[in-house]
Amino acid sequence: MATSGTCKLQGHFTLNGMYQDGDLLIGGLFEIQRYLKVFPELSFRTEPKLPRCELFYMTSFQQALTMVFAINEINNNPNLLPNITLGYQIYDNCLRLGVAFRGATALVSGTEETVSDLNCKDPPPVIGIIGDPGSTHSIAISSVLGLFRLPMISYYATCSCLSDRKKYPSFFRTIPSDAFQVRAMVQILKHFGWTWVGLIYSDNDYGIYAAQSFHQEMHLIGYCVAFSEILPNDNNPIDIQRIMAVIQSSTARVVVVFSASSLLIPLMNEVVLQNITGRQWIASEAWATSPVFRTPRFQPFLVGTMGIAIRRGEIEGLHDFLLCIRPNNGQRNDVVRIFWENIFGCSFETKGKGTDGEQVKKVCTGQEDLSTTNTPYTDVSGLRASYNVYKAIYALAHAVHDLMQCEGERGPFSGNRCADITNLKPWQLVHYLQKVNFTTGFGDHVSFDKNGDALAIYDVLNWQPSADGSIKLHKVGVVNESSATGMVLTLDEDAFYWNFETTKPPQSVCSESCPPGTRRATRKGLPLCCFDCLPCGDGEISNTTDAIECTTCPDEFWSNPDKDQCVPKEIEFLSYEDPLGISLTTASLLGTFLCALVMIIFALHRNTPIVRANNSELSFLLLLSLKLCFLCVLLFIGQPQLWTCQLRHAVFGISFVLCISSILVKTMVVIAVFKSSRPEGKGAMKWFGAAQQRCTVLVLTALQVVICAVWLSTASPTPHKNNQYTRSKIVYECAVGSVAGFSMLLGYIGLLAAVSFLLAFLSRNLPDNFNEAKFITFSMLIFCAVWIAFVPAYVSSPGKYAVAVEIFAILASSFGLLVAIFAPKCYIILLQPEKNTKKAIMRREAQNK
């Protein structure tokens, strides 16, 4: 609200339309320019512009002119709205919701840039809106207008969702809801006994809601939908080809289509290209009368189509009125000039005489003769949508007329008041619209039910061949709504034309069969002929058609991809050909080679202090045991055999105990040597000489040998085919036999490792000349970490990967021991030989003292 006491519009829309002033204005929204070719870039750096609309749609312009004709006819009728002149403001919605919403906003807000404070609080400029023809548009616009109870009467929006009075309280329509259309179609299917039909529908509110209603109605009568496919909005060729494949493969010979003709064109073009015949098409009202498909090109494929069409009507005087229309220079009637340029191929632009590409257009004079043209604009032989527009205008006029008949204090509003025609509120007109009841000049009764829906009545059309090779529409019946019996169908079967080998209606009963690899599952509550072909599950097959149940394959077999044959299961184990097996084998051989290399180095330098320190015999024994640890890995790779299963864990357990025992004794030697260097422990080495060291290693290793012998003799590991990891494969593995025996084997290794780690850790701070304890501590830390991580990894790994985890643990711990203990010694022997002398060691000892 401005300080000057005026209201100012926040925006002004430039829209194509037609205008005529009057005491009361009626708004209109029509799809005059059907297709949108160019949409402006939305950079938001400049004010957004309206899109540019192209391809003028003559039929829709005829509908808009029917509204103008009806208003002029009412203004000239002294018995209807006397002393009241109706005007109109019509806008083109360009088939775009954004444009339609702009038009609706302009109709309810007005187009004046600035209005007075008084007018700003007045009712909307229009008393109601005729349109929008699209269901999606009507849903969006009516959701907003319904908040203000502004009447909206659509002549073509059929979505059943618009019957919801809570969401759309001021919405009316002169075309029946799709709920009635679906029932009418089902009546036709029942009449001919077509129990097995296909369904195709558009991906919008119109198609989706119609398809839902169709499925429900088919279920109620026990009929079946063989397939249900959605037409792509973007004309995607892949989707079109997929739908075509479904149509061709199905035995359903009747196909019901809910879609506008524009979205159906790509599919029908493909029908022609692939020469698809022998189908009975059932057309919804959105394309049943479309001239697009009634050309000679489509005749061999679509002749015989049956369609549900809006009730045809006749409007006396409309044809002459359409021929009398003339363009003018008024900016608010620019759509008439656009029509004139399109129908006569001329231009009102005088500069350069107008150009169309490289061709020069002639200049329009405005006096061209419309009677010389032959377009859908002047064709009034089949008025359907235009007839609905005509009825919508008269419904609004009768509502206003009834409102004006109210006198005194006998009105329907609070306090028995009547409405004031000079200050008419939209919600007051809704009250009278709900009670409208009149008969047109063609004899059709017009009224609305409690949901704002018109009485349901349809023409049944049959597409028949014409002499010129095209298709003509022929009315063969009527479907109308009866309060007593529901939808009533009346057909003249003798007038039908069938596009089949015989003159009889085609048969389309459910006779599909389930192919091998599937089972036949009857849909609950429907006849036996209505079923789904459900694929057999994994490991199940069906070798015949129409199998009721699938057969489970034997334990060592699995179903092939087609689910029609049992084949032997794939056997899985860690093999030498497997990339993982190759990698682990390479690592095993590398570790063995490194152990042999260290042994050679130590043998060549066996008389040096580094090698002789702490009993070189133990070092060679440790290297031998590490070599056995690396080589035992090879027993874990390859197809499990009885002897490999028995040896793999036994060799692994004994090798690691020999290794850890040697490390434990070396740690004890380090401690004994250090103690013997002190006065109080001079006799320590006497009790732990070379013989005692060898004996200790042998005794500790013998205990593991006993554990292995008892385990192998009581419940030894054996090859086992495991089906539990993966049902489609057999995992060939070694069953441990006795879990207790395997646990004791690992537990004993763990105990020795823990003791070795503890002793090495306690002796880590000995003088540098006895610093082998530090390396042993580090090596045992790696060893323990690897095997602690092994347990959860082994338990959670399936199949051959559990074996790979165990091999990895063996290799990782073996490499850890080899590198941590022997790498520092080899480094000094090979790269710092000056430190590998008795003199150097004695000097270091003296420095430590």
C-alpha cells in the first residue's frame, strides 16, 4: 500500500489474448498456441521475459472464439441477464503452466499498473474463469483460486482428482471426470468380452490418475491388465522401443491408451515403422477425435480404433460468426492478428513486407476472406470441446441471472441477505453455480453434482476408412450415467468397422503362458486367467511352461541364468592359478630365498663377533624354522587333499613353535650373559650353556609335536565342501576337525610368544653391546599384533579368503621376525664391517661402563 493511498502491481505480464469491456468480465484460459519452441534463458541478471510461443492451434482458437460467441449471444438475449453486459478477457496459456499461472494472476489481479485504495479492496476484475483445459494446469491454478472461492469452470480438464471438494472448493467442469470415462471404457470391454488388455498412459496427472482408476475398475470386474506402460514426456527413443517390444510380445490384442495426441505421436510413428497391425486400439477422449492420426499414413494401422469422445453438440450461428471475425489494431486483441497471419500466411509488419526465413511474406490487409480457407477453425461438424466452452459460459451466466433474481430478505446468505451485483463476491457466485440447472438449445441438460462434475455422457466413435484414404469418425454408440444402474452403454454393432481378417470383434482373452524359468502365480481375487509370471528364485528351475511351482536344485547343483536347468555349482578354493594364490606363493618363495640368503651370509661370516654373539647355533636354527614357516604356506594353496589338510596346520604349528622357542632361548641367553658380567651373577652361564639351550628348544617344540599328534590321531582335518558361504558356489576347504585341538595349537604358540615378548621387553634396557633384546622386543611386538588381528579377520572372511587371511598372517609375522632380528646384523656385516670386530665391541663396552 503506497502512502498516496494507491495499490501498485508488483509485476506486469505481457500475454497474448482478446478483450471486450462489459459490466461483468469473464476470464478465459486457452491453449491457442500449442507448442513452445523457444524458452528464454533464466540468468537472473536481467528481468525474466515471457517465453515465445509458436505453432498456432486452430482448434483451440475456435474454442476461444466460441466463448466470445456465447457472450455476444447472451448480451443479445433479453431474457438472460437483462440490463447487464458481459465482457471478457481471454489469455493464451501456450501450453505451459508458468504462462497459464501468469494469465490467471492477471485475470484475478487486473492489469492496471496502479489502482486506488478503494479498488484495491474490491472483488477481482473477473467474476470467474473459463479454463484451463489441462488437468495439471487446473490443479495448480484452482488450488490458489480456491482459497478465494473464485469460480473456475474447465471445459477439458478430466483428472478425477479435481473432484475433491476439500482441495478444489470452487472448481467446476462441463466435461465428465476421468472416473466416468474409465467406467465407460470398462463397459465397452465387458460388452465385447475383452478380459485381457494392455494399458498405455501419459506421465502426467491426466494419465496417472486415469490409469489408477482403470486398474481399480478392471480388478472389480475380474478382468486383467496384461501390461501397463508409461509414455515418456521427452519422446525418448529407448523408452518407445521398449514399449513397442512389450506390445509385440503380449498376446493382448486390445490396447487402451490415456494420453494427449502430442505425447502419443512418437509411439504411433513407431507403430507405422514396425508395421504393427492386428491391434484394437481404445482411445481416450484426449485423442479420440484428434485429426493428427486420421491421415492416410496411419489408416492401415489405426482404422477400426474405438474411442470415447466428449458429447458432440451443435451451436447455431457459430459458423457464420467464425467467418465474420476481423483483426484490429488493439493491443489487447493481438491473438486475432496472430491467427490472421497464420491462416493466410501474411504479415501485418509493413517494414520489408515481413519475411519468413528467405521468403518474403505478403502484407495482411485484414480483409481476407475466411470462407476460402479449410482448417479446423471453420469446421463445426464435430463440436465437442467448443460445445463444453459454450455450456460453461451459459452456466456462469445462469448463475449470475439466478443471483440477480434474489429479492428482499429471502436470500441464501447470512441474515437472509441477497448478493449485491454491484459488489459481487466470488464465493456468492459459487453458491449459485452449484445449483445451476438449464437445458441448451441442442437439448442437453446442464447441471453440476456435489463435486462440481458435469453429468457423464459420451459418444462412442469408430474410426472408419474414408474414400480419400484417410480416416473418418463414425458415431456407433452412447455411454451415459444412470443413477439407478451406473454407466449404461448403447451400441450399434452393425455400424462397426473392424480392422481384422473377419468382421467380428477381435478376441482378447487372457491366454498368456509363463516361459520356462518362471512360475505362474494367480492374482488374488481375480480369475485363473489373470496371473503374474514370477521368476524362479536362486537355485530353482522350471523346465516347462505354465509351471505352478519351481523345483529346487540338488545340493551340489545351481540354476543356470535362464532358470530352466540345474548345472553343477562352481567349486571355489585358493588355487595356484588364482591371482591371489600367485601373489601369496611369490611372497612365500621370496621369504624362503631371503632366509637362505641370510644363512649364507651368516655362514660366510660365522667367526665374526656379530654372528658368534648369543650362540650362532640358535641363529641358524631360527633361520631354519623361519624357512619352514615360509614354505608351509604352500600347503594352504591348491585344492584341499587329505594329506595337505593334515600337514598344513601341523607343519605351521611346529615351525612357529621352533621359531618362537629359539627366540625365547636367545632372549634368556641375553639375560644370562648380562647377569654373568656382574659380580653377583658370575655363575649364571654355567647353568645355561649350549647343551641346555638346545635341550630347552627341543623340549618346547616336542610339546607342540605331542599336541599335533593327539589332534591328528583323534579328529584330524579333512577336505570339506561348504555350501554355507555362498549358495551358488561350493567352497572347498579343510575342516579343522577338532576345534579344541586347533585352539590348543594356536594357544601354545601364543603363550610362547607372550613369554618371549615379556622377557625381551624387560631386558630392552641392557647395555648396547647386548642390545639384541631390543630387536627381539620389536619383532615379538609385530608377531603378536599380526596374530591378534588375525582372529577377527579370519572369522569374518568367507571361503577362500579365510585361507588367504591365514596365509597372510603367517607371511607377515615371518617377515616381521626375519627383518626385525636379522636385518640390523646383516647391515653391520655387509655395510659396516669395521663394527664387526672384537676390538670395536670391547671399545663400545668400555664406553658403556
